[in-house]
Amino acid sequence: MTDSHPIYMPLPLDPKLVKLKEYLANAVVRELEVHPVPLIEIPTATAKLLEQFYAQARLNLPDELRDRLLKEIHEQLAGYGPIQPLVEDPEISEIMVYGPRQVYIERGYELIDTGITFRDEEQLYRLIDRMVHPLGRQVDADHPTADARLPDGSRVNVVIPPVSIDGPCITIRKFLKNKLTIEELIALGALTDHMAEFLRACVIARLNILITGNTSSGKTTLLNVLSSFIPENERIITIEDAVELQLKQKYLVRLETKNPNIDGTGEVTTRELVRNALRMRPDRIVVGEVRGGESLDMLQAMNTGHSGSITTLHANAPRDAISRIETMAMMAGLELPLIAIRRQIASAINLIVHLQRLQDGTRRTVKITEVAGMEGDIVTLQDIFKFEQSGIDNTGKILGGLKATGIRPLFTPRLEVAGFKLRGEIFGAGGF
């Protein structure tokens, strides 16, 4: 983490300016209470009313100060207050607020203390209400956590006391409009040319692929990239908690889960959407992340003609991913014996692509592993590519390379039937 340094400075706390901000803000709030407007029109209406009340006050502030004053009030009333500049900054991938005095961001691979603060907890709670209320969420002592989505698609998680000990906590995973391409992943060192060529062939050849990794390792980014390889003439059903995939195929149907209403009714789960998708004549099913009983439905779909499916899963290693799927499949409530679940896994999943966020903050594809079948009652795995660390330089950067293991996958004939006769050098024992 870098040293604390402000990246956005609010207006100086001049008592007269503070009083003026309160006067203008209260005037706008009163007017909107008397003459309410639809939610979508609030930003425009707020801007017009601010101009109107400022003109009526017959003030003569310098233009720069006036513009900044009105901008801050507008952000307070119709935007996200002190963190509005962070929400608007396309270079920031994550915003983390912990109490009114701590605001951090992730930009690139770096965690930065912004120096931004809220006036008090009350201002922070108003921001939380503005984020969750339009979606029918409620956050209070009896419901201290909530997930929401901003209008731009960014994901928001909120935790308040008594669960969050030192004050309200907001985490915003920004929705980045310009998703990384496969070429950019190669340039960043997350993949090699040969790995990219191999993965593209696997997607087009309709292998079932599981993308695994720890938090913020790049799973959704890679899912987006691999899904872009799906041919244009196939019908794709995507299922996500919050829509992030940006596929351009013609026959695309996007489904999104729904959280329960305040009274606990109306929830639509990933499992329900997976089951429904099977009745929608899909060529491919792409699930943003499996977390529970829907994993068994996915396995059964993969085993009954819906090949070419792709999904992600939190796991620390490919072997750990198998164990997690076993556990989640048991959550489906069908009381299948473990050996039956393992056979489903071995016959359904062809490839595990494991990502990791390394200690230096970089994100790498550290293993591409084939699910080779069963040996006795154990699901067998074999690595096709893996990352080999060779050391750490004096700046803390991890050194190493992505290498082939020299093993050709057992599903190579499927790639060849699909028209991909991959060169021997792709699977060679040497590095790239």
C-alpha cells in the first residue's frame, strides 16, 4: 500500500461555505419533497434547482469556486457524495470505505489510501440508503448486510454495525466498461500466446471449462474473454448475480438472480435460473459463479448434451475445486453418494483454468489442468500448463514463467474433430 495521500480534495471547511452548502442542499430537498420527480430524473432536477436557488441567493462567488460548490452539493444529493470522483474514475477497479475516515481504492495492482473522508457516519448512512433503497434492499441492525448494484453495473456490498465493528463498510467492485481482451491478458503476462491458442480451441470445440481462483484473481475477466470465443451462431444463456459479461453474440439471453424482497419473498436463485435455462434451448450455458446446489444442476446439464458450458468457482487450487464441487453438489439435497457425484464431475468437466493473484498484486493463470477421468474412486487431474516461480526481485516483483508440462490432453481428438490440430510446440516441455 502506498503512503496516505489525498487524490481528491473537497472544498475547504470555511464556515460560510459550509452554511451556504447546507442552505442550498436543504432548499433543493424541500422542493423535491413538495414536487417529487421520478428517480431517473433526480440528477437533472437537482442540477436545475441548484442553479435556481443559487441565482436567487444573489451570490457573487468566483466561477471556479461556484462550480465546485454546486458540484459537491449535487454529488451529495444525487450522486455518491465524497466518493463520486472515484466512482467516475475509469482507472479505479475497487472502492473500499470503512467508517467515515477510511477510503481506499485499487488502481492497477496497487491499494491506495485516498485521503477522502465523510463528514460523519450519518452522511455515510445516507449514501448507503441511496445505493440500496432503489433496489428494494433494507439495511439496519436486523439486516446488517446487503448486496446491490449501481446503475452502471458496479457491484456493492454493505456491512453495518453490529456486524461491522468500527462503522459502516462499503465495498464497490467497479463495472469496467472496457473489458480486457485476450491480447491484453497476454501483454500483462496473465497468459502466453500458446495458452491463449489452446483455450480458444477448447471453447470452440465445446469443452466444459471451470475457471477457478481466489478473490479478485481475474475469474470474471477470463470468463468474459473465453465466452467471446463462442461462435456467433450459437444460442447462449448467461446467468449472473450481477450482469458483468459483455458478450456480443447475436443469440444471447442474459439472466440475473434476484434477491428477496424486504418481506423475504420473491428471491430467484442461480439454481432456479440454471434449471430454467435448460428449458430455453441453450447451445451453451455460462454461469458467472457457482456457489451451492446449482453446481449439481450444472454437472447434469454438462452430462446431458449441453457441452461447451463455462463457469467460475472460488477455489485455491484445481484439486480444491473438485472438493468444493463435491461439497456444493451435496447441498442440492438429492442425497447422492459421493462416488456418484465424483463420476458426474469426471465426466462433465474437461478443463480447469486456475488463476491466482500473486503476492506482488499481479494476476496470473497459474495452471491449466485437464480432468482426466477416474482412478478408483478419485477424480484424476493432470496439468497441461503451469506457472513456475523462480524468485523475487529487489522491488518485490515475482519472477517466473508459464510453461507447458509436455503432456498432451486426452481430449486432443475432440480438438482435432473441431478442426484444431495444435502444433507440438504448444505442449512442449520448454518455456515460452
